[in-house]
Amino acid sequence: MIRATAVAHYLGLFLLLLAASMVGLLFYTFWSGNPLPFRNACLITGGVGAALFGLFPRPATELSNREALLLVSLAWISVGLFGGLPFYFSPPFTSFTDAFFEAASGFTTTGATILTDVEALPAAIQFWRCLSHWLGGMGIVLMAIAVFPLLGLGGMQFYRADFSGAKSEKIKPRIIETVSALWKIYLILTILQFAALRWAGMNSFDAICHTFATLGTGGFSTRNGNVAAFDNPRIEYVLVVFMLLASVNFALHYRLWIEWRPKQFIADPELRFYLLVVFLATLALFASLRWHGGQPSSLAFRHSLFQAASILTTTGFANDNFAQWGPFAQLLLLALMFMGGCAGSTSGGLKASRILLVLKVLGRDFKRLAVRRGVFAVRLGERVIPEDMIQSLLNLVYLSLLVNFVASLLLTVTGVDILTSISSVAATMFNVGPGLGHAGPFEHYAHFPKVAKWILSGCMIAGRLEFYVFFAMLTPAFWRR
């Protein structure tokens, strides 16, 4: 039986941490003269968190798997409800629907926005939007893992529930040491990218905001024209490098940065496959832009490399309006949205390792047709993949395609056209951000009906929880004793 009081206690602690992340901006807004949004948000979030944490006692035993999954799901819903409060109390946001959408998009690292004029936002709101990417990418769940074990709660359940791709190996036996190491890597990458963007020509505010958005693979920008507004090749190449680094499995980062095992880093089959896809996608887009789009070679290469990296990493930055590219390029980018980055990274999508395994399963089935009595194992590197894991993988692919179809169908009921419906659902459920049609890279989601915004917000959260966790709560078996 699920213990509601235990879940409520730790959800209260989570909300207290969320309120604490707003405190710095609250002090800034007192100095800048507009403290209302963050003052109200801190009071409400901190008050609800303190009430839940204080009224419901800490459980004597660790959370069960179902309780941990429920807590993770409620935490992601809560960041939309409470993380959206600074937006709700700000004039540019006209409804709670818009505030929830923006916050869900930020913390799930989707990067879709309802704002028509980003540059008109106050600096504190701009900063909170991009900080939500950074917290959502790694910080929220990892802070919970670092704090909860000290209170008697094992953190590995959260690690499995939120970073399902990393569940195949424990980076270190002690979860707090693991989190500490990952935080160090994350902070070092943050400092390095900030310095690189300053060198490339960005001012400090733009550099820190784009650093947060890049490492969280989110895509919020401080400019209406996104990255294209800077029109700076150095900035774009810096972003490409760090988008790719953020989309790599953090278990590999650990091996490279902490244990210094570069051979294992380079030899990883998922990483090799992922980089191969980046290369092939860049080549295909370059050919399309060069010979069919008529762009000069240097510009076509910049645009194709940047957009291939941006969409594959599910960051969603744009240095050109790819909604105006040819049909081949648009369809290719739409397909790349489904794949996403590597497992165990801050990226969304189905993950490169899963796509690679699906291809290996197809290859095995072709071999079985040729050699009826042959026994063929599916391997990822030196590891043999069990049949039950293969079945779960295929089920996840089926489920994601079903969600995409049903959500797209629901959007068309609200009056959204087919191309916009399909691409916006793919862009939100795989946490990419921009889509095609009226949800293109230089467009926004403000014109979507309210019902459509709630559907897409659900897609963001379901995608961040990788569908299974989200939909498991809707089954009667989840709630049975």
C-alpha cells in the first residue's frame, strides 16, 4: 500500500528546496524594485513545503518503488505548479495555463515558450527561465538524491526513476559520492561554457543564461531571434560543443573526468553510434542546404551542424529558421527529435542506445529468417541484452508512438493543423521545444488553445518521466495493496 504521508513528507522537502532556489532572485528583485513575483512564489512554495514537511512525519522505512515513482512524478508536476508562480505573478503571463506551460517547459528542459517578446521580460524572470533548465537537467533530482539519504531515504530509486538510461550501472556504490562527483562535473562544465561564451563575444548575462539552457539541453534564449540573433559563428560552435557534451551519458563523464579512463569513453558503443548519427545528419542537411537551398558552403555547414546538434541533443536552439528549409531537411529534423541524446544525460528523446538496440534487434530478426535454427544474441558492446529488456524496450517505443498519435489527434480536435500538431507533440514529448508549422523555431505556443497547452504540458512531463512512470500511475494495479 502506498503511504500518502511518507510521500507528502518528502514532497514537502522537495518544495522547500524549490523555494530555496528562488531566494537569490528574491533578494535581487528587492534591490531592482519589483519583488512581487518572487516574494509571492517563495511564500506560497515555502509555506506549502513547510506544511507538508512538518505535518506529515518522516517514515520509519525507506520509500517503496511505487512510492518513489509517485514522488518523482509529483515532483515534476509540482515544478510546473510552483515553479510557474514567478511567471504567474509577472505581467507578461496572462493566465495560470501559460505560467504552468512555461515552467513545465523550463524544468523538463523542453524550451517551448508562450512568450511573444522574450526581450521585454525583467532580468530576474529571464534568469529564472534559464535557471529552470539547469535545475531540471540535473539539479532537482540530484539534489534530492543528495539530501534524502541523510534523512533515511535511499536515493537509488530516484536515480532509476528519473535517469532510466543510467540504471544499468551504478557509477559508485555510495549515492552521495556519486551525486557529488556528478555535481562537480556539471559545475565545471558550467564554468567552462560561461568562459567560452564570454570569449566568443556574449555579455555576462546572455552567457550565463545560455549556459544554463545548454547544459540542461533546454533551449530558452534571452533573444527573440534565439541564437540567430547573435549571428556569431564562434558562439554557435561553442554551443555545439557543449550541447554534445551535455547529451553524453554522465556515467561516461565520470569515467573521463573523475577516473580518467579515456579509452572506455571513446570505446562506448552508444557514444560512437550517437556521434555517427550527428555526422550523417549534418552531412545530409548540408547537402540539402547547399544544393537545394542555395546557401554558401560555409553557411550551409554552420546551419546544418548547429541544427543537427541542437535537435539531436533536444536543446532546441536555432541559428536559422529551419521551418523554411526544404521538405527533406524538415522531415529529417522531425525524425531526429524522436532519437534524442544518450541515455543517462540531460537530453530527451528515445535515446541513442535504444535506437541502436532496435536496429540490432531488427538485424537479429533478419538473421533468423536466413538461419531458422540459429541462436543469435543482441549485444551492446560486450554486454548481452536479456530478452525481457528487449521486450521492455520495444514496449517503450510502441508506447511513445501511441502517445504521439493520440496527443496529435487531440490537438487537431482543438483546431491545430496536422503538421503543427504532429511536430509540436514530438517536440514537447521528447523535450526538444521548437517544431514545424506554427510551432517553428522562431514561432511560439501563445496562439495554441488552452486545452492544447495542457495537452502539450502533459506531453513534456510524460516525456521527462519516459512515459512508463507517468502512465503507470493511471493503472489500477499501481494503487492496489
